[in-house]
Amino acid sequence: MHIEPGIVHGAKMALAYATAAGGATYAAKLAVDSIRENGAASLAARAGIATIGTLIFFEVLPHFPVGVSEVHFILGSTLLLMLGAAPAAIGLALGLLVQSLFLAPTDLPMYFVNVTTLLVPLFAISALAKRIIAPGTAYVDLGYAQALKLSTAFQGGVVAWVAFWAFYGQGVGAESVQSVLAFGGAYMLVVLIEPIADLAVLAGAKALRGLKGTGLVNPRVYDAAA
């Protein structure tokens, strides 16, 4: 979902700085909560795993340009379920920053645009998860329908933000609309894969009960009361 350089530029970048700052502030609040509940070491370990995962999603998994942006298998709902909202947010932001600094420097000017596009949908599905997953359900026991709802919400949020930035930066015209529709159509294909990835990872976690209590995964993965 790397929005092409130049889509948003000049004074219009001020909005990207503001939205990214808002996302960072909320992520900091989640991080403080996570430290209180599980300790700083657990947060750091899970954030590190999320950062590595993000780099793999961006650089190793298939990705290709379509329309106004690029299609990536970000697996945001997988990060959220396995690691928690705060580590996932930190990992997405750091992974994107490392990629922009060292692997794709042409993306750096759009960092604040791209990080907003990732974090806001992540926060949205974190809230959604509390509504669609019963309090007495450990994440290893989730069903396909729940995983599909989270994945669809995350991918839909990413597409919506990309569309917003494209129209905000370039205006609403035939070319921009066509570009956004092409991107959106291709990107929503990820929804066919991500729920399966979620359930596969959770099934692996269920088989590896030794991870419980290590601080390397979200406590809710195993503990329905967490």
C-alpha cells in the first residue's frame, strides 16, 4: 500500500503529519497499557517480532504496483491477533521506517502518509475485535467468519485511506478515480488469503502451547480471560 511519491505534496503534507502524530499518540497510550499489563520486556519482544514480520510482508512476500499504490500482503489482523495492538502498531511503524530508510528510500517522503494508512485501520480492527470476539474466547479458538471480518475491515480501511490520500492530493478526476478503483479491486483480493493466514498461524500457536506465558505472543492468544 505504498502510495506513490508525489501523490500528496507541499502544504497538503501537513495533514499527513497531523494524522501520523495522532496515530503515534494513540500507539503510545496502548504501549503504556501493555507495559502495565505484561511488562516492558514483553512489549519490546513482540514489537521486534512485528517489525521483522512487517519487513517480510513488504519485501519478501509478493507485491506489485497497481494504480495509485502497491498491493502488499500486510497481514495486519495476523499481527494484531498474535502480538496485540501496541506491538503491532510499533512493528508496522518501525518496519515501514526501516524499509523507507534503507531498502526503498524513494518512499521516505511519503512515510507519514503510509504510516497513517496502516495504523488507523489497525486501531479500528482492534476495537472491532472486542465486539465480534466473545470475552470468553481465546484467539486460538477463533473461526473463519471472525477472521474474515477482521481481515475485510483492515484491508477495507487501507483501501479507504489510499483513496482518501489520492483524492486529497490529486483531486477527483477520471484518471484518479480509475487508478483508485484499480488499486482497490486488486487489494481486496488479499481478503481471500489473510483469513486463512490468520487461522493457520493461530493453529500453529495452538500446537505450540509452550509459547504461553513467554511474553512473546499476545496473552489473549491462549488465555480467554486476558
